[in-house]
Amino acid sequence: MATIRRDLLLTALAPASWGTTYVVTTTLLPPDRPMLAAAMRALPAGLVLLAMTRKLPQGSWWWKTVVLGLLNFGAFFPLIFFAAYRLPGGVAATIGSVQPLIVTALSLVVLRVRTSRAVLGAALVGTAGVALLTLTAAARIDPLGIAAMLVATTLMGLAIVLAKKWGPPREPLAMTGWQLTIGGLVLAPITLGVEGLPASVTMTNVLGFAYLGVIGTALAYTLWFRGIDRLAPASVSLLGLTNPLVATLAGLLILGQTLTPWQIVGFAVALGALVVGQLSGNSPRRGSGPRRTAQGPSAAPRENLHSASAR
């Protein structure tokens, strides 16, 4: 159990760091540059990891790495930023929080693994808690934004399930670098074509990009992929609830935001669902033999996280 707790804690650091993305974006990065932020998160971090590891994918991991890189970064990042600019953060957060349920369904189809009722219940309650925490009566519904968020959430869930199905690569740190690089190479021309480059970049901007690249991407995704290898998919997914929780705390401490009584209730409900889900999903089971259970990530921006407090 000590090993499981350590794996859970280390994996939870990834979505926790993603929860700080909104604060970093709004205070340190150039304004209105979502694609630039996405490309700068992926490509430099990937190149640094490749320079550190100097390893090539082996055998089938060439095409597997391309697939995972496109799902995790090349497709997910643009979709999540598109959704963030068309939806209130609360709507995006609520949609993103259903990812454990999506991963549960995909695990059943792809891995032939069933998720326990306790974990499913925790996922449902967690979604309700995030909705209370992030949704407001003024939340607007944009069909294209909702579609983009649903597709992004599903693609990330599919990447988790496929990674679990294919097993760990021989060089996980190098494969993380290759995925980031592949995703970044896809994002770079889109960024140049859609946004172009800013007229100037300040030292504050450099610090923001460095934080997102090193902490929020290279380190976070290394821990995230490590967790996917060691934990059940739905357990990893439930850890994504730490994203809106940390985003809420960051807004309170750094941006001076306040919470309504219902948002406080939502925070407590989401936190309780996260704890109960992990206890249920990772507790020893009694019975005649081992039973496989599935559990994958969920991350999304909270209310007012206009610049995507997602991964």
C-alpha cells in the first residue's frame, strides 16, 4: 500500500501542476496567444527531454509514439484551447470531469476491464462536485466549444487506455520526449499560420513559458505517464479532479477570487469523491482470485479559467 500511495501522490502532482496553468497564463504569458502557449509547452520540453535521453523508439513504438503524441498533444492542446476560448471555464471543467466515465467505457471495450461500482460512483459524484464548484447561472452554451471539449476529453482518455494496452516502453522518459516533440511539430506551423509570433517577449514571458515547459509539461507528463503504467486507468483519471481544485486554490491565493457557499460545497464534494475513489479503487479485495479493475485522466479549467486551466 505504501508503494501505491507514493505512486498516487507522484501522479497527482501532474494534474495539480496543470491547475496552475490559468494563473501562469494570465499573469506571465503574452495575452491572447493560446496556440503559442500550446506550442511552447510541447516542443521545447520535448526537445530538452530528447537531448537528455538520446534514445530512439524501438520497433512498434515508432508508430505507437506518433499516435500517442498526436492524441496527447497534437490534437488535445488545440482542442482544449479552442474550447477554453468559446466556453466559460465552468462548462469546460464540468465536461472535462466526465473523463473517468469515458475511460471506464473505453477500458471495457479496449482492455476488457470492468470498473468497480464504488469508483464509478466516485466519478459521478466528482463530476457533480466540479459542476457546483465551477458552473454559474451566467454560463453560456456554445455547441462548437462543447464539441471540442468532448472530443479533447475523449482523445486524452483514449490515449490513456491505449498506453495501458500497449504497456510501458523501454525508455519511458525518451518516449515522453518524442511524444511532446511530435505534438509540438504539429502545433508549430498552426501557431505561425493562425497567430504568428508576438512583436516582443519579456523576461516575465520567458519565466512563464519556462514554468509551463519544465514543470507543467516535461515533469508533469513524465509523472503522468509513469502513473498510467503503474495505476489502473480510472484511478489515474480520478486524480484529474485535482486540476480544478488546485485552480480554485490558486485563484483564491494569487488572484484574490472568492467562493460562494455552493462553490465551497462543490469543492468539498469533489475532494471527497477523489479520496473515496482512490481508497475504493486501490484497496485490497477479498475473493477467490485477483480481479482487474479499470480506472484514466480528467482535467479541465474551472470557472473564469478563460485561458485553459487544462493540461
